[in-house]
Amino acid sequence: MKIACLAGDGIGPEIMAEARRVLDKLDLPGLTIWEGDVGGIGYRRHGHPLPPETLEMAKAADAVLFGAVGDPGCDNLERHLRPEQAILGLRQALGLFANLRPATMFPGLEDLSALRPEVARAIDLLIVRELNGDVYFGEKAIRRLDDGRRQGFDLMSYAEDEVRRIAHVGFRAAQGRGKRLCSVDKANVLETSQLWRDVVIEVSAEYPDVELSHMYVDNAAMQLVRNPGQFDVVVTGNLFGDILSDQASMCVGSIGLLASASLGEHQTEFGTKGLYEPIHGSAPDIAGQGKANPLAMILSLAMMLRHSFGLEAKAAQIEGAVSKTLADGVKGADLGGSAGTVEIGDAVVARL
Ligand code: NAD
Ligand code: IPM
Ligand code: MN
């Protein structure tokens, strides 16, 4: 079982170290761990945010464990050299079109949600975010109009097969959970969204056991804070899913808690090849201070064991230890506590 660990920038290495300690503690047989440079550190050391050797490593691995990329010192580089291109490039090169972002309330954390505890208690949802298309990957430029004004331009588009395959992921996920799927779009304004909705409805014919609903993204943002308990599985496009998942994290309590799995169609001998990362970024404002919450990273490791290696019991063991850590009051500054990154890692390892 070959795992490529790409820690990246900012808090990436700090949280990756804690996930690695959890992995070491599990003492799984047959693991091969590789490490590669990615993001700003990739650019600084190799001249590219996704150096060819890192890309080859990710391709050869059965799963990629990814920290975070992003470096304020790189924000003025040409776009193709910026750290964020590494994660976008990996998602595209590995065909990882389905991004699963679960948001579930942890027992004992209700009071720390940005929502009232009685509203937050019911959160148990999964955002299925399309990850290979949308305005992210369309033609883009800052160009000159004929009259000399600058114009920013990003093409939003989805082809029907791109919508169909993520819709199937959404329906299948719903079948395995509460059997309700909410497709989020902006079909009242965008043609891209109208096609999205049409295709989701077509696919729904194959899933008569799943109750399908549709919601405009602005309403979805509002409903997510009004009554998040109404959602089971949400399927949506790349940009809307990006935004709604950060929002969902604060409904749970912190962005430092939400993990993700990015999957495609490639099967290895162990499971589905995937990339696993927290939904948050490199948090430059707290990097190097030892106070980042490593739980999203550790929960991403659990998702990796589940989806890429079929080790459901081990995944559940990690998730149980994380839950217990929080229930025991071990919390970082993001949750109003005082535990540092290593202390939280220690607490999880001790509870495995
Ligand atoms: P961010 O998610 O890095 O940080 C937002 C806020 O949340 C910050 O105040 C940060 O301190 C806090 N935060 C994030 N993770 C935390 C954790 N584990 N524990 C405690 N607090 C945490 O978003 P940003 O500030 O908008 O972006 C910073 C950089 O990260 C940018 O370069 C951005 O492009 C990049 N980014 C990368 C990824 C990724 O690698 N997949 C995701 C999001 C943003
Ligand atoms: C995320 C991030 C990325 C995205 C950026 C860094 C490209 O925000 O993983 O959520 O927008 O997908
Ligand atoms: Mn994001």
C-alpha cells in the first residue's frame, strides 16, 4: 500500500506530522510511505508548485495524503506557478472529480458551533462537490477590451457527462445514508446550472429509492445556517461546493475539523485511488506557531484508510479517537481551547 505524503505549506507540515504519528501508531503491515514537495515549497525548491517527480509519485501511489498549499509570498507569481496550482493540477491529472466533504456534529461540540446548539445538534450531512470542472477549469484571462479597459474572464461550463458522473456519486452516497439528495445550483440565472439540473433529473430515474430535491445556492447558504439538519447529501458544482463546505465547517464548529476525500474512477488492488486532505488551507496567519488543529488532517487519513484501502475498522478507530478527544475537552484555539497541534495529536494517539 503506497501512500504519497505531500505536506505542502504553512500549517501543512505541522498537521501532517500528527497524521503520520496516528498512522505509525496503527502499525499497519505492508505500508510504503513516500514524501514529496508540493505548493510554495515545491516552487522554492524545484521551480514548480507541482514538480514532475511529485506528480510521478502521486501517480504511482495508491493514495495521496495532502496537507495544504498556499504561500502569501507566491501570490504575485504568474498563475501557473502559484502554490494552488499544485492541488488543482493533482485533482485534474489523477481524474479526481468527486470530492466528498462530510460535516457531522461531534458530541459535546454543540455549544461551540457558530449556530445555536439546538440547531447545530442535527448536523449530519455530506457535500459531494464536483472537482474537475466548472469555472475553475474554463478558459480564463485578464484581457484588454477594444476600448482599452481590462476585463477579467473565467468561463463557467459543464458538459453533460461531467454532471452525470458526479450525480451518480451523489445518488449512490445518498443510498448509503439517509436516501435524500439535494442538488444545489443557480438554474434561475445560469445556463450551466440549467443543464446541471436537467442531467441530475435524468440520472434520478435510476435511483427511485432516493428522494431528490433542488435548491438555489443562495437559498442553500441560508438554509445551511437556518436548519442544517434538513440536509443528507448535497451534490453541487466545484465553486458552490467550495464555498458551502467552508460554511458548513463553522456550523460544526471549526474549519479545522472537516476532512475530504477526492476520488475518481481508478481502482487499485486495495480500493479506489484517492487524494485526502483537510478542506482548509495553509493558514499562514497561524503557521509555525504550533496551534493549528490537526483533526481535519487526521480525519482525512481515516477517509483514506476507508476509501483507498478498505480498512473500515481502522478508519472507525481513528474517528472514534478523534470524537473522544473532543468529548474529553481537548481543543485547540479554533474551538476556544488551549491545546496545541502536538497535544491534540498526542490525545488522539492515546485514545486509538
Ligand atoms: P485557510 O483555510 O488557510 O484559513 C482560513 C482561516 O482559518 C485562518 O484564520 C486560519 O488560521 C484558520 N484555519 C484554517 N485551518 C485551520 C486549522 N487546521 N486550525 C486552526 N485554524 C485554522 O484559508 P485562507 O486564509 O483563505 O487561505 C490561505 C492559503 O491557503 C491561500 O494561499 C489559499 O489559496 C490556500 N488554500 C489551500 C487549500 C488547499 O491546499 N486545499 C484550501 C484552502 C485554501
Ligand atoms: C479547497 C481550496 C482550493 C479550491 C484552492 C486552494 C484551489 O479552497 O480545496 O477547498 O478552491 O478547491
Ligand atoms: Mn476551499
